[in-house]
Amino acid sequence: MGSSLTERDKKVIWHPYSPQKYAPEPIPVVKGHGSWIFDENGRRYLDAISSWWVTIHGHAHPYIAGKIYRQALELEQVIFAGFTHAPAVNLAEKLLGILPGNFSKIFYSDNGSTAVEVAIKMATQFWWNKGEKKRNRILAFNHSYHGDTFGAMSVSERGLFTLAFHDRLFEVNFVDPPRIGVKQDISSLLEQCVCVIYEPLLQGAGGMNVYDAKALDEFIALCRSHGVICIADEVMTGFGRTGKMFASENCVNKPDIICLSKGLTGGTMAMGVTACSKLIHDAFVTDDKKKTFFHGHSFTANPLSCAAALASLDLFKIENTFQHIGRIVRSHESFAARLAGYRNIKNIRQCGTIIAFEIPDEVSGYTSSIRDVITASGLENGVYLRPLGNTVYLMPPYCMSEEEMERVYEVVLEICTK
Ligand SMILES: Cc1ncc(COP(=O)(O)O)c(C=O)c1O
């Protein structure tokens, strides 16, 4: 008998966000279907967090799989500097048709962090190309999370994830996410700002903090009045998560740049998108070669990823996805009311298809050991949960049925209210 997959894995693989000394053994997965993940021992788990927030139509969706397969037989990859292809152009046209704001160009990359890197570089070079030197500050929100590469870490909260790198991150000014009636005196700072980056309505990895759309709207208006480029990081909130296709739809004032990934391909293929307005792009239309945007990744606009993203957008229509989103939003609302009856459940909040709450612990935040206990108990009960420390949240794929949702709620109540 050969070694098990888990034993072989242990010898050769370093998993993300996993302590190397005491991390629980990874579950050997063999199959996904709809809201379910199946392991090699015949056990199955409801994926209550959409596999790190990416799976929106369900696992191994045959429609998306078919489109990827057919695309793979035609063109699997081609250099995207100097070449183009129909999947990339079709997807760009489709995205520009639905994005909230006046976007004129789509820049492709590979993941959420690269979408953010591109956005920050674009905004920075916009001013450099214009010869504007007095703007040298970047603004971001306390508790924000924008990814794990150096630029993305720099604009994220200085916390546990970034601890080892603080000396190497570029300086950023952090302010609290806006709140109605709370004025922050930042006008002189804004005059020096290249850009502001924000996760609209909901800060994800920073603790599932929901904040007000109206306050954000006023904040964007203020930034704009000082000429600051507004970057909406919709890597998590995009594609229906907050109840609308994009969270920025909740604001009158739209961003100049928007970052997408995760649900973009229905959660099937790695892909990032950074869309920008004409104003931004115009600063790069010049005879001066030094003003070129020197950024690109080997797999930029990978045709398989484009085909997957197009298929995912089709599914929103074919499967009436927004009806399912509405159903999940309503069932979370009822669940919030049920949760409110338990004294050890605190700070219940909901943003569209995402519901979160805290279980008080001596150590709050990411290092709380509540997380491991809940993940383990959830798995024993056939539900995959991955709290952010003592913050428990649900972010299901939109295909999760009423019965499956109810099963998730029951398990959460069972293990979180003890
Ligand atoms: C708002 C936001 N931006 C960026 C990222 C980084 O995306 P990726 O993990 O694909 O690099 C994430 C990941 O969770 C995110 O939530």
C-alpha cells in the first residue's frame, strides 16, 4: 500500500495561511458538486464560505466546465502583448457594459492581489505621467485587507498578516471607514493623495466589518473634490455578494478604478481585472515611451479564464442567479433574528449574502483559538466553516438550496451557541 494523499502532501506541500507546526491535516478532496465538497473517504461537506469566497454558482458547474473545455481545444494561452483573442475582447465588452461607473478599459491579471497592484501602480503612474509631483500619499482604511503581495500588503491594515514586513512596506495613511455623522478632518491630506483604496460596504478579511453606503458615498465625493483617484477593491464584494452585482452600485459616486477577481470566473480559474476610466487611461496615451504602463503577467487574459468568466456571466441569466441571491439574503435575515436570541452571539451583521457575528473570547481577532474549534466541529457535522479568529461568517455559493442553507444554520447554532 502506498502512502495516503495526506501523508504525501505533508512531505512536499506548504499550504497557505497554515502554521507549519500544528496545522490540522488537510482534507483530501476528490470532487466538488454544487454546494458540496467530497473527500476521498466518502464524506461530504457543505461549502459555507464558497472556498475562500470564490465559488458563486457551485463547484464543478457543467456549463462553465464545458466552456473551458471547448476553449482549451481552440486556444489555451497566448502572449497578450501584441496579440488579442475573442474571449478577452468579449469579456472586456461585457464587463464594461455592467460595471458601475464610466469605465473605458479593462486590464487583465491573475488574482485579487495583482488586480490591486495594477490599480495602485496605474493611479501612481497617472500622476507621474502628468508630471504632478506634490501628490505622494496613498490613503486606505483601518482594518482593510487588499491582498498578500507587497503593494497590496502596504495598503492593508498593519496587523498579524503583515507583521514580518512592516519595514519593507511603503507608507500609507490610514483612516477609519466613514460613518454617518462622523467627520474626519482630512482635507489637507487629500490634497497630497495619489489615490484612496477601499472595500465598498464590507471589509472582508479585516473582520467582516459592514459600513454604511451613504457614508461611503459622501467620502468618495470628498475625495473626488480633492482630485483623489478612487479605487474600489471589489475582489470580494463583486458579482452579487452584497445583493447587487457590484457593491459600488449602492453609491451615487463611482470609483475611477475597480478591482475584480474571486467570483469573476465563477470561482473556477485564476483571474484578476482592473478596470479604469477614460480619464486614467488618457494619461497613458502619449508619444513618450517612458510613460508606458510596464506591467504584465505571463497569463494575462488567459483564454480559459476569459471563457470561464464569460460562462459565469451567462449563468447569472440562465439560472436567474439574482433570485437565488435574494433568497439567501432573506434567509440570512431570518437567521440573524434567530441568532439574536443567544447571549453569547455578539455583533450580528449582514451584507447581502454574507452574515457574520462574534463569539467573545479572551483573545479576539485572528489568533483566537475559537476558529480551529469551530472549523473542526463544522467538519464533523458536514459543514465547512473558516472563521476569522472569533468572527464567524457565512458566505455560501448562490446555488445553496434552502434545505442546505438550513443544515448550515443548524450546525452553526449547534456549535456556536454551546
Ligand atoms: C478585498 C480583497 N482584495 C484582494 C484580495 C486578494 O485576492 P487574492 O487572494 O486573489 O490575491 C482579497 C482576498 O481575500 C480580498 O478580499
